[in-house]
Amino acid sequence: MNVVETRGLTKSYRGKRAVDRLDLHVAQGDIYGFVGKNGAGKSTVMKMVCGLATPDEGEIELFGSRADECGRPEGAPRVGALIEAPGLVPNLSAYENLMAKALAMGVADAPARCRETLALVGLDGVGKKKAKGFSLGMKQRLGLALALVGSPDLLLLDEPLNGLDPEGTRAMRNLIVRLNQTLGVTVVISSHVLDQLDRVATRFGVIAEGRMVREMTSEQVQAECGDSLRVRTVDPARSLALMEEAFPQATLRALPDGSLSVTGDYDAAAVSRLLHDADQTVLELNPVRRDIEDYFVELMEGGARGAAGVVSGEEGGARHV
């Protein structure tokens, strides 16, 4: 079952579309990595999903239910959110911040649940220290604790790793995985720290200019970021044609610098023999490990170009090389 599903989701601010006909699918139990540049529309999507913003067009389904007449998703009470910055009361302690929200929500046995939540996020030892004196990592943990008040089934976390040191990043990452695996919480997490996101996400959605570029599993990402073979020859067009015929199960791409990239089902020694036997002058034949950040940047930039083409009235199509 999809915990979150949007269809044609659209939101504009001052005449500019922040989210443009976006379709998003988050399955129950996912840790969904939401990837996009600043201003791509990630925070706006999260705000609409949890009822903090109303879509101009499109539909949102949470836990199989559509939005009510006021545009608020009916499943919103089952959602916890940490979007943009933790909403802390600086002159209250961590426990007092949690109690204020728990009482407002009518949480049963609020004192005990707040203490449990503070222990879960590692803030049970801060005592009466006021939130304004917390470090950035402690504030992020308290923000996550606030999102957990009410025992939500879905967590929306917007850049929870921002500004954290390596130890804080590791602790936050491990906590998110524990919430998912131990408590069964579905998590949507946006982050610019892509190598960290890659360690926890089970699925990814890539957004550019408010549009969904692609959704994929972590296994698909790993496959496409796996080892490849970089080939440069004097006649790349001829070499490409030869390799396409000889290795039909491989994926071949012509790169901007004139070289060729081979991934999938191939053998480097067989590629070398093929080109040698065909009298192709080989200038380079090197194994390459693709960087995950480069991979996502390529997807985002490609999506942005596609969105610009739609706006200008240009028609685009898939190009196979």
C-alpha cells in the first residue's frame, strides 16, 4: 500500500510554480529519499502532504484517503513533520517543549510518553536546560522528538542532517533507521548530504523545477552507479556500433567528451579484443566507479532542462545512444 500518493500536485507562489503536476509514491515501510536542489519544491511538497499548505491543483492520498473539503489530507493526524526548522520554544526545556505539544494534541499519559520520546532521541539527560542553549544537533533531535509526539505512522523530515558534524550525522541517521525498522514508521527524508542519504534510503524520488524526474529503488540506484568501463577511440561512432552489436545486454552511452561508457553485462577483456580485431585505435580503456552525487546531479539537471523545454513550448523525447 502507498502511504503517500500524489497525482498532478501543483502549487504556485506569486505566479511561479513551485510544484508542477507532481506524482509521488511512497510505499508503507519506505525510507524515501527526496532529492532536489534548493528551490526545487521539496519543502512545498512536504507542507502540502502534512496539511500546512493547500494545493492549487491535484490530489493527495494519505493511507488511502483523499483530502477533505478544506484541502487537508484526512490522514494528516498520523503524520509527524520536521520541515525547514524545528519549531522550538526557546525558553522551555526539551521536556516542556514536548509536553506543550502533547497536551495540545490530547496525548494520553503525556508525561510518560514525552520522557520515552526524549530517551528515544537521546535527550533524556539534558534536564531543565532551555532549548535556546542547545547545539544545532540537539535542536535537530528535539525537532525530531516533536515530530514523534502522537506516535505518527509517517515522518516527513526536511534536511534533518543539515549542519550536523559527522558524529551527529551518524546518530541522526541511525535513529531514522531504528524508527523505521523497530517502530515501522515510514519516512520521507530530503537531504543534500547524498552519500548519507544513500546509506538509509530504500527508495528515491528526484525532483527538479517542481517536477518529478524519476522514482527508483535503492537497488536501481546502486546498479546505475555501479562499475562502468570508459572507452575512448579514434572513431567512437564505429566503436559504439560494434559494441552494441557484440554486447546487446550492456548499456552504452556516448559522453560529452567523446568517450563511451559501458555498464551492465560486459567483459572488459572482450571489449578490448573486439576493438582490436576491428582495427579500432583505442586511446583509453579504464574501469570507472560512478559517484552517486554526480549521478543525482545529472538526473536533476536533465529534469530541469526538460521542465524548461515544456515552459518554452519545446517538445522533447528520449534519446538512445
